Amino acid sequence: MRLPTKTTLLFTLFLMTVSICFSQSKKQQELEQRRNELRNEIKQINDLLFKDKNKKKSQTTLIEDLNYRVSVRKNLILVTNQQANLLTREINDNQNKITELRDELATLKENYAKMIVTSYKSQSD
């Protein structure tokens, strides 16, 4: 039975990591797009509020506009927190992968050393 080479194992792990990163980066892109949409909406609300400032508005309308502005900002904060949580999860996943890869590398080195010793002994005999 032939053991997989170190290169083959590392390449397989690399492919798995890339596929996971693409799925997470898609989520990150969706969150970033939503964040930009909310920022544009806030900008539009601000423009309308300040443009219409010269016009007389009822206090009720003004309060409704301000409440809507606050709700959009809350959504922006929510999306930003989701992005931060996603990045934290990615960092933790990457740290776990690094630990696993280091352990696997240590095992591979150990096995390689054993194979060299075995090969040397068989040549000596």
C-alpha cells in the first residue's frame, strides 16, 4: 500500500480550504452589498431631510422621517455586526485549519523520518 505524498495531502487540503473560502466570501459579498445599499438609503434620506428643511413640514412627518432614518441605521449596524461575526468565524476556522495542518505536518515529518530510517536499515542489510 502506497501512502499519499505530502504534496498530494497539502494540495487536497488547499482545495478544501479554497472551496470553503469561496462560500464564505460569497456571504461576505452579500453582506457588503446590503451594507452599501443601506448607506445609499441613509444618504438619500439625509438629502431629502435637509433639502426639505426649508419647506414647512408637520412635526408628525418630521418624526416619521427621523424614525425611518433611525431604523435604517439600525439595519446598517446589524449588517455590520453580521459581517464582523462572519469574519470572526472565518478567522477561527482558519486558525483551526492552521493547527490541523501543523499537526499533520508534524506527523508527516515523523513518518518520513521513520521511512528514511527503515530505508537505511534495509540498505545496510
